Amino acid sequence: MADYESIASLLEADINNMDVIRDNNANDDGTDSIAGVDWFKYNNKVASTVYVSGNTWFGFGENSEHLKVDRRDAKVYSIWHEEGEVHGHKFLKIRWRGYSYYSSVSSDCLLEYDVIMFDDMSILLHMISIPTSYNNGTYSLTNSTGTIAYTVTVESPNVTFVYNSSTNSYTAVNGIQEFYDVKYLIEAAGVYYNIVDGALNALSISDLSASIFEQYGVDEIPSVDLLVGLNSPSILYWQDSSDNIPSLVANVTATPVSQIIISEEIFIINPSIKGISGAVCEYEGNPLVAISFDSKLSWKYFVGDTDWVTATADFEGMTINKLAAITTEQWASQIEQANSLFIKVMLMSLEDSVTKIVIQFINS
């Protein structure tokens, strides 16, 4: 009888500590009677026997269709069984492995899952393989107070049926309900935050401890929406358990800030260069451009019909259409005393891009 620190570690153990009840021996419409436990009650009856159907349903203490997992005309091939404790709570775990269509052993019909009963009367359904074909059966849990439907997906493969003793009813909650405490905080730029009324709340603390997490931590992983605007935020995790800390994975979509791209130095000191006739540009969106005639000490852009002005901010310049429209005479006022020039491109949004800027010189 194995002892686990957490439900997560119980699931990770797979079938390593489980006893074989049915070993790759097909059962179509029949029902296996598996030894249950005296500490779990369902519909006020001790589940001394658990009934496991080839048509993918479970009966707890009765040969009735209590838990349905894609319940349809399926076929079970293998069943495993395990008893033990997880973080001080007794459990009974049963593995069902078969196919969602009775006459198929195709991989797209593979159906495999764990049903785990705990001594607080909760039930965990852990999906291991969800069929992509014939996944049109019933997903529900029925007891004396009614029937509740639930959903499982590849992204959300766990459902905890939480028991309410005062009403003798269950609630289906997607996810795992660990028996130990889990808390989260947020840190950014040396400041710690929790969440109050759905908003970030800065905490006046400098050192972390278990008591800080217990007093201020939140029970659910913070929404990524709350992290927008923080500088390099971190989500901090604490658990009241010596079990391995789970990996936290996030998919992040970021919008890059405005970007500046500066060209290599373009030399115009050669005596053969008599001027600039124009510029040919390929771009998208609305990027801005500025030119430096003094080795990047200052940046200028053209406004109106006659004036070059000096930029006073990093993201200040002219449109590329304006650059392309500058005449030879207007270029001349700046390049007469210059040895080289640099082109600065400012990308202001996701839609902005510049493929090519070609300065066309007049040569003798």
C-alpha cells in the first residue's frame, strides 16, 4: 500500500503500484466487480464493491451507472486497482483502459482514465487518453440528489467531484483539489503583491516566509491580465507539502514596444557625389524616419516645404512618404557640409515594417 505526498505524485506514479484486475482481456457489455472500501459511501451506502462496466461506467456500492465517462457501446481491455494514502487521506484508484467503439482497437478510439475515490467522499476523474473518434457518449455523475454533466479536454483532463455532506450532493470542478494548502503571490521590481477584489494589492513586506504566504497568499494562480504593466513580474508559489513543486507553464502573447533601427554610416564625401536625387522605399504601416548629418549627435527631419528641423525626442521624425518627396535642393542644404549620414527608422506599432530604403545619389 503506497503513501503519496500529493495527488499530483499519485497521478505521476501511473500504474507502477497498481494491481492488475483485467489484463488485456476484452470485456464488451459485462461488468467487473472490484473490491471496494469501507470508508467510502455513495448514496449513503458503503462502496464495498465497485462495479466497472465495459461500456465505460462506474457504480459505487451498487451495480448502477453512477459515473459515466463517454458512456456508450465501448469495450474495456485492462483494469488496474490500488489502495493507499495521499497526504494522510485514504484513496482507492481504479484505471480503465479500452476503446470507445466496441469493434475498434484504433488509436483514435483509445480511452484511458483513472477514477480515484477519497475518504472525504470526493471523486477525481483523471483522463489519460481522450478518444478523437466516438467521443460522443455521456459524461455525467448521478447520485440520489440528481445528475451533473461535466466536460474534459486535452487541455483540462481532470475533474474533481467535490462532495457536500449537508446536501449529499456533488459539484464538478475542473482541476485537482489537493489536500495541502497552495498559495500564490506576485513579485515585480522588489515589490510583492496579492489580489484584493480582483486587483493587484501591494504588500508592505520585505522577506518571504510560510506565514506570509498563509496570511496574504491567494488560492488561485493569478490571471495574466493582472501582470500587464508590471516590469518582469514573477508568480511565486508555496505549498504546505514536501512534495516536488509543480512546473508552472504559461503561454504569453506580448506586444513589443516601439523600436528604433539605425543604418550603417553612409559616406557622401566622395567628390563624385554631387547630390541626392531622392529615396526609394519599401515599407508597411506608418513608420517614421529621421536623418543624422553629424555622426548621430542630432537627428533631423523635413517638415513643410522648406524646413529641416532637429528632433527633440527619440521617436520624432517624418513619414517615409515625406522622405521620398524631399528634392535635390532640399537635400543640398544639409549635405553640403556633411561627410556622411545615418538613417534612423522608428517602428511605432505591430503594423510597421521597413524592407528597403535606397538613397539615390547624383554622380559626376
